Amino acid sequence: MSHRSIKAMAARIAVTLCAVLPIACSLTTPGGIVPPARMAKPEPKPLNIRAGTYTFKASDGTPIVYEVRGSAEPTLVFIHCWACDRSYWRHQLATFSTSHRVIAVDLAGHGESGTARERWSLDGLAQDVAELVTSLDLPDVVLVGHSMGGPVALLASAQLPGRVRGVACLDTLHNAETRITPEMIAPLLAGYEQDFPGTMTRMVESMFPPGADRAVAQEVIDKSTRTPREPALALLRAFADFDAKRALERAGVPVRCINAAPRPPFTPETAVEVNRRHGDFDAVLMHDIGHYLMLERPQELDENLRWVLKDFPAPADR
């Protein structure tokens, strides 16, 4: 298959995948989804958490690396997308650490976190986030997720009743009623299996609009192509298992998206009214931008995130 054919194929599949969450996925193994019972009840820790980078062990032993800055509530927990890492949030950590405690996590299989997990699932990633929040005994949290990080945040919120104010999602959950089938994923998966770095490069390039900052695009390409192959492909294979409707319904808190405005064929329309059938949902759009909002126009993204945070009730007001 030629490079042009692969890029065209990736574009066609991307518009379907983006209808739920761009370049994002979940995984169950033949053994099934990791059950919620896997979460051990951690010992609470004091809230005077010092700034720094730490390693937390999930209940299955997988090391999860996270970074902390600031101290004020609510705590903002930043969750990156598929084939990304916590460094994508550097602008937001610098901005919001002056007014909030901020935590950025490397999801399992990404960044500096462990890659040896036997079972991979979106539910498992969400459970890691929930275990981290619980282990730190954080009482007042906003979960902020980009792309795959949005569904991870929704699933984690359902595991953290009473602790989460709201979920803020970036360029994801465009239409909760769109489902992905294994047949839709198969051609893209075949491209990754045949040429992982080449297919990743073409996929990432399709997520930037014409005229995008080349240095930003190259950063994403460089980091994405270094993503551990096995966890990435495992997550991609099970993308069809994610049920956005159910996740919205079970999140239990307001959900607000900051999405890119439609850019056919790569960015679909955000179906606000459709999503409102399944939860407390609203969205704000950023125009003439690609998928990586936090890197492409960080100041504008920060302004929109401030607007979103005002829309989440404090614990005493719930």
C-alpha cells in the first residue's frame, strides 16, 4: 500500500474515530474487562502534598508516574491522550498551578509509567486515576482529559463519587451515540502493524490543519512514534468496546468539552444536543485549530478551561 493510500485510509478512519474520541481507544482482553473490585482501599495521605514528580503503584503493581504543582483546591488532574504523555500539559501546569493544585499523570503504557501490564483496558486506566486520587485523599477534584483522556476521566469519575466536581474534555466525545466497529479499525491497525512509525506520523499529521506550527507537529510526531508499540496496539484493537453513552450517564457530574470546530474530513461536529440526552453536557468550540489544542494555542485553551471550571459546582453547592 502506498503512503498516499495509507494517509487517505487513515483520514477516513480518523473521522469515524473522532466522532467518539480522536485517536483514542479502550481495551478488554479475552479474559474480560478488569473488574472494579481490583481497586484496593489505599491509606489516606495528608493534603500538604509537595510539588514534585512521584511514582504511584497501581493495585496490580504497575508503576504510574505523576507530577504535582500548586496547592489550592479544587485539584485539577490532567489526563493525556493515546500515544501522548504528561508533558503535553506543561502550559496548563504552569498557568493553573498558581490558583490550583495540579496533577499530570502518565497513563500506563505511556511516558515514564509502566508498560508490563498483562491486561489493558480503558477501565483499567481509569481505575489507575481513581486509585491515585483516592491514595492522595483528594476531596475536591476536576478531571481534565484530552482525546482518550476524556473517556478515561468519565470512567474514573464514576469510581470517585463525592470527590469530583466535573469532567473537562478536550477534543473528544463529539457524539456519544456513535459506535466504532472492529471492521472500522482493522485497516488502520494493519497500517500500524506493518509500519508503526510511518502510520503514526501520517495519522498525527492529519490531525493538524494547514499552516499549523511545524515545530509543534514535529514534537507530537517524535513523541508519538516512540510510544511503546504493544500497549498502543492493544488499546487500538479494543477501541470498539467503549460505550460513550453509558460513560456519560454514569459519570455523575457535569461534563464540558472544549473541542475543535468541524474541519472535514478530520474533525466532526460536536453533537451537543445528542450528548445532552445522556448527561449534563455542554461544549465550547475553538476554530481553525487541530487536535492538540493545549499545544497549538495554549493561552486560548487556558481561557476556555477557566470558563469551564466556573461551570462546575463546589462540593458544598452540589
